[in-house]
Amino acid sequence: MRNIRRIAVILVVVGLIATAFSTAAQGGGEGLTIGFSQIGSESAWRTSFTDAVKAEAEARGINLLFSDAQQEQENQIAAINAWIAQGDVDAIILAPVVTSGWDVVLQEAKDAGIPVVIVDRNVDADPSLYVTRVSSDFVHEGRLAAAWLVQATSGNCNIVELYGTVGSAAAEDRATGFREVIALFPGMQIIRSETGNFVRTEGKQVMESFLSAEDPANICAVFAHNDDMAIGAIEAIKEAGLVPAQDILIVSVDAIPDIFDSLDAGETNATVELSPFMGAPAFDAVVATLAGEELPKWIPVAGSLYTSRAAYDADHQ
């Protein structure tokens, strides 16, 4: 009971933090030109995120210059350098592929007087080089997933982990949060962990390797760092003659439409929402900083854990 209470305290405190900040400027941005460097389209969630940012820019009358990095940091740096050289953007929004390696280009943007807002994944750079970060709390997502799994298994479970892209903040932080909670329970163990790069096909391949390397009866649950990898794992589990969500529990992150199809079919158990609607607070941050306002270095976007489509729909009416 003491450990369950500790989980509850952790989640409540993080939930309070996630709602503590908001930008003073709400809406606006008409006539601005903003460069948006997106990671790519490695998952259904990423595509939804891109679409949401584009729709928000159009609604506000913002001229959005979009660059798809195709999962390559070099492409992002090249796009940012081009915007700086051309001098035709009022601000830059960056969804970074990986955490490290940004100091030089961010310094160049700062020297050019172009504010940069980080969205989604984090950067390991001098905070003075960017305005703020708009993102979900990835550590909290990992904690939510782990807390659900602890409750579902009474604190006894051998877990296989489908890890996201190595070096990305989303993967590292979700892994951290998940491990923080299961460390409270000796019966909760990660027995295998391998990257599936947030991609559905790779998630399936990694799950197939787990099922070959382990007695399937020894695998209690899958923790997937995103829904696409979880859906790949579901396919592998079914092809192995097992029943997903029953023989092997599945919890993941994103809350994309496809995962709710799997929930409806009884083939997965839970998903933690990663909201794709980060365009509005990111644009608000740009408007605020151009107006001379000081912003916190992190603007969280909240999400919850769902075990049914009905619960998700009720929260998003």
C-alpha cells in the first residue's frame, strides 16, 4: 500500500506541474513567417502532429515554411541554416530528431535575432539559445504507463520494452519514468529492451525477436514507447498464436486512432495520450516573445491514460 501511495503522489504532483504554466499571449500571429522543422513522418502520431500545426498556422494567417527532415538531424540543421541565411523568417519552430548537437545552429539563430521554440522532443543545449520548449511530459507518460501496469499485474510482471529512437528525449524520458515506478516493486522486471525506432514494422520485428528469444509464457507485458510499435507487436503476438492483451498485456504511448481500433478489438490494454495539438501554444510562445514577454523554459501539454475509446472521446468532446 505504501508503494501504491507513492505512485499516486508522484502522478498528482506531476499533474499539477503540467498545468502550472501558460503563455500570456493567446492566439495571433497573422502575417508572421515561421519556419517549422519537423522530424519526419515515422509514425501516425507524427503525421497528426504535422497536420495540426499546419492547420493552426493556416487558421491564424501565419506563413508556415515546412521542412521534413526525414529523421535526419543533418537535414534539420541544413533547413535552419537556410532560413537564417535567407533572413525571411520571424521565428523557427524545431521538433528535434535527437537531443544533442544543436548548440552551434541555435547560436547562429540567436545571433541572427531569430527566436527558436522547441516542440515535442527536448534538446541538450544552453537554455539561453532557445525561447521555450512546448511538449508533453515524457517522464510522466512513462510513469503513467508503469502505474497502470503495476495495478493490472499486482506488481508482478516480466516486461519487454519496445524502445523508441535511441538518443531521442521521448525514448529516454519515457524509459526513465517507467523505470522510476517499477523500481518500487521487486516483482516488476524489464527482461528485454530493444529499439524499434518508433516505427510499426520495426516494432513487429523486435517483438518477433523477443518471442523467439524468450519462452512466451515468461513475457507478462509489452511496454511500447509509442502506439505504432505496439501495433507491430500485436501483429507479431497474433502470428505467434497468442492472444494480445490477454496472454501478453500491452501498454503504449500516443493515443492515435489505430490504437483505439485495437482497444475496441480487445487486442491492447492501455495508451497514454501524447497530444498532437502543440501548434497553438508554440505559436503563442512566438507571439509572446516577439512582444518582449519572458516565458518559462518549459510549457507542458497535458495527456492522460486511456483504456477505452469511450473514455478518450468523453475527454475530447
